[in-house]
Amino acid sequence: MRGEVILSIAGVSKSYGGLMAVSNLSFQVRAGAIKAVIGPNGAGKSTLFNLITGLEAQLCGGIVFNGCHMKGLKPNRRAALGLARTFQTPQIFESMSVLENVLVGRHLRGKAGLFAALLYTGRSRREDLAMRDHCYQVLEKVGLAHKAHEDAGDLACGQLKLLEMARALALDPKILLLDEFAAGLTRQETEHMMTIVRGIRDEGVTVLLVEHDMHLVMNLSDEIVVLNFGEKIGEGTPEEIQKDERVIEVYLGTEV
Amino acid sequence: MSKYSQAALPRWFSLCVFLAFVAAFPAVSPNAYFLNIMGFAGIYILLCTGLNILMGYAGQISLGHAAFWGLGAYISGVLTAKFGWPPILALAASVTGTCLVALAVGIPTLRLKGHYLAMATLGVGIIFHTVFAQSASLTGGPSGLVDVPSFYIGSITIGSALGNYYFIWGWVAIGLLGALNLGQSRMGRALNAIKGSDVAAECMGVDTYRYKVIIFVLSAAYAAVAGSLYVHYINFVAPDTFGFMNSVLLLTMVVVGGIGSFWGPVIGASILTFLPEYLRAYEGLEVLLYGLILVGVMMFMPQGLAPLFRTLRLRFRLAKRAQGGN
């Protein structure tokens, strides 16, 4: 399993009007790796994430995840295949408690439908307790368990990022897409996040991340893809990327 | 209780207290007139609870909810008055029929979001109103459908004010219990997630579109029961009851009471049913006072009245704890 290709992007393009946001992009992510996508603002990183998760439809090309063609699949079907993500600006369910937010991430593991809900059946109650148990453990893992019963809307920025991470992990994903998880975090919080991400990887979850913090990217990732104006301009290990002439020219600058 | 207790008990407790109060009410109530208004309040509570499930839990707006109320009323009314069906069967037919229509309406409209959904449901409401008024051979047209029988099961007729009171509130109890259970279930959480962030809910694996349709149909089912109760209660039905203004009234009740909260629709529907009755004493000024009260509530309590009760309860608890500490 580890080392096999789990996510394959092949010749994917997406345009908004005349603007090519992603242009004939191909790369692969191997299972159990941490892969980073970097590039200047407007390079198409967020669009790429939206294409992979199904929030937007690509113009052409194919995305294959875990042996399954993603074309035409709605985001919720892709989540069911084991694809979870976080958002650049946290998309938290504000009227719910922290634990309930994570429980939504666990949604697919439950079965109780409308009638079980209305009748409050014993089975749905037991299922719910088991889900709560699991989600509480996930919160403990990211270090947010002490906030479990507080309103999610009251959390600080760093805690929101942790909550999004916990919610995505509750899904038991095969691959986790992290969209700028360190943006707005303090040095200390970033270190904490990096420890969590490494822990996730060590448990066998593949990680694909978009990030601006070069220190973080170089330290954390096994492989890096560099985008510029929707095109791939480089791919390789952090060492290779740091030496790549073209990447240095358009993105890294000379100081790295 | 465990560290992740469901906090369900306190709410069940308050629902039981409330229903016990309702059950005991006729014993101390002044007269049949009062029971009568309580009956209407019950019907409005049922309607608003259903609307709150759609708008408050799932965050999907409907400006045509009275249409489903009307559809439930007309199906039940026409089947009993014109075709001699027993009301119990007519009630079942009205809920089934309304749900099917809601499904047919919901499948295309719930692809829309926000203002567009509001406009679409508004249009649906107007279409239904027109259908009720124009199908004169069945519905009696604009002047209404008369001679609708009171509810009966076998040889027992529910005709008295007291009988109707308990019959209506029995259904209200079922409706409230369902809404309470739904609110703290897996499905309730998914609906709340849709309200919070459609995109995030979808990415967590919630089939948002399907859930929206399911909840739209459920809220129509609440309205259908309310419609059937209504038509057998007043033995008459006319199209103007189900026009745009009453859709707005239902919405106002939910918002004044507190949208999204379990008790919101109960509080809002009760107050806005009783208020006009009390304002009758100020003849000529009643509409003005009514409007002023609504504006006042919205200006000073934009979350509605329900949070006010919660704050009072919390204060009471704090005060009690402070006393215990001394």
C-alpha cells in the first residue's frame, strides 16, 4: 500500500472565462507521503483543491483517487471514498459546539436516518454515543478536548484550525487535503500543527497540503509540486526544489 | 453522566412540564372561548415547528409554507365533505398527498440558494393559492368549502371545544417531541451543518441536497397535519387563509419566537395568536400596536424571545448557586 499512487492528477485544466486557473496539470501523490503544493498567489492551488474535492468541475483531464475515477462524483461521494479537507478560511459550523462540529465529520460512519431521529430509537442512541466517544478521542489527539462543549464560534483562530483538522480526521480519511493550515498561526501553534500532521502521516494517512510558509514546507514535506499561473514548473524532494533554477527564479527568490 | 452527555434530559423535562401544564389547563381555564384560542395556538405551533425545522435547523427559507397548510386542509376537507371519506383516512391521505407534492416542488427548487429559493417558494405559494381559488367545482372557489365534518373515529365524534383541544394538542405533543428528538440526532447535526456551511457539510460527506429535500418534505408533513386539524376544527376552509400574508405570518411567528431554537416557534406562535385577541380592546389601534410590538421585538431582541427565557433560567440557576455557596 505505502508507496503506491493513491491520487493521480492527469492533464487537468480549469478556466474562468478566459483565465486558465489550472492548465494541463499532471502529478501523482503516493500513499503515506506528505506532498506540498506551493506557488505564488493566483497560481491555482485553491482551485486544484476544489477540483480534487469536487466543489468545482474540471474542463478536461482526469482525477483518479484510490483506483476510482472522480468524474461526476459530488463532494459527499468523494468524502465517502476517504477524501477529507480543511479550508483556507475555516468553515466552522458556528451555532454548534466543538464536539458537534467533529461529529459532523463522523457523519458517514453513522446510519441513523430520519425516522430513527424522530423516534429517538435505542439503536440511534447507541450509535450516537459511540460516535461521541470516538470524536472526543479525536479532539484529545489534536489537543482541543478541553473545549469540547464550548460554542465553536467562540474559539480563537488557532483553535479553529485545530477544530477543522479534528473534523476532517473524524472522517477516517485515506487522504487529507490541508489548505494553508498554518496561515495566521503563531510559531508555537505551527510547530504543534506540524507534529499533528506528522502523526497523521505515521498512522498511514496521505497528506496533500497547500502552504506559503517555506520553512514549514521544506521541513514537513516528502515531495513538493510548484505551480505558477496554473502550470507545473517543478516537482521533487525539498532538496531538489531548492536547487531548481526555474523555481528559484519565479518563486523562491535567491535567499532560500 | 459521561463527559459527552447529550444534555437531552433537561429539554425533555421542560417539554414534559409544558405538556402537563397544557393538559391541566382546561381544569382551570376560564371558558370555552379561551380553549378555542388555545386550539388555534396549537395549530400554529405545529405549523411553526415544521417551518422552524426547515428554516431554523437547516437554514432553508420558505415564503410559501402556507401553501402546504392549505393543501393539507383542502385534501382532508374535500375528501370528507365531497366524497364522504372518514376523517382519519382523509388525514392520512392529506399527509401523503402533501408530502408527494412537497417532494415534486422540493426537487427542483432546493437546488436554489438564499434569495432565489425565497423567490421560488414565494411563487409556489401564489400558484397554490390560485389553484385553491380557481378549482371551484372541488374546493368551492373563493367563497370556500363548507360542511366539512368534525373529526370522528368510529362512532366517537370530536366536536366539543374540550375534545378538540385535547385532540389538537395531542398532535402538537407528537410534533414537538419529533422536533426535539430530531434536533439532537445525527440528522439534526447534519442539517445544522448545512445551515452553518453548505460547502463544509458537503465535504464532510453530508448529501446536502438530499437532506434539504427530506427536511422540506417533513416540514410539509407538519403543515399537512395542521391543515387537516384546522379544517375539521372550524368545519370550513377558504383560499385566503393560505395566501402570502399567512406565509409571512408563520415566518414572523418563528422569527419573533426565536428561529432555530426548539421553543422559539412555541413562544412565537402562542404570543402572536393571543396578542390580537387582547389587542381587540383597543379597537382601531390594534394593528398599530401589533406592528409596534413586532418592530420592538426585532429591534431589541433580534434573536427572538426564546434566548430571553434561557438567560432568565441561567440567571436563576446562578442565583441559586450563589445562595448555596453562602
